[in-house]
Amino acid sequence: MRAQAVPRETWEALFRAQGMQHPSSRMRMLDGFNEGWIAFEGHDNERRTGTLPLEEVVRRLVDAADAPSPDAG
């Protein structure tokens, strides 16, 4: 799979074909990212890495999902 640009004039039809009934909000959000008036905080080149192997991360997530809720009592 490779990334490719999708012309904006095709977005509405594409989103509707994917089952979205009201695509205008998503289109405005994408416009915001593309035009720079919505941005993620932090530096553009900021990269964070962890020290745990992927298997350990997944195991901890699964264990947490399996744990009883504190409210279940």
C-alpha cells in the first residue's frame, strides 16, 4: 500500500461511498490540517520511543482490559 493524494473535489463522494452520511465536518477537519490552522502540539520533528518490547506493551494492554473495573463491586 502506498500513500497518494486524493483531490478535494472527490472527498464528499468518497466519504459517502464509505458510508458517511454527513462528511462536511470531516472535510473541514482535513482542510484545517492541510491549511495549517489545526496542528498538533509539540515540535514537528519530535519523536518518542519506548523501551518496552511490543509484546510487553500488548500484554499489559490486554491485562488491563481483562482486569475488573474498580466500579464493579
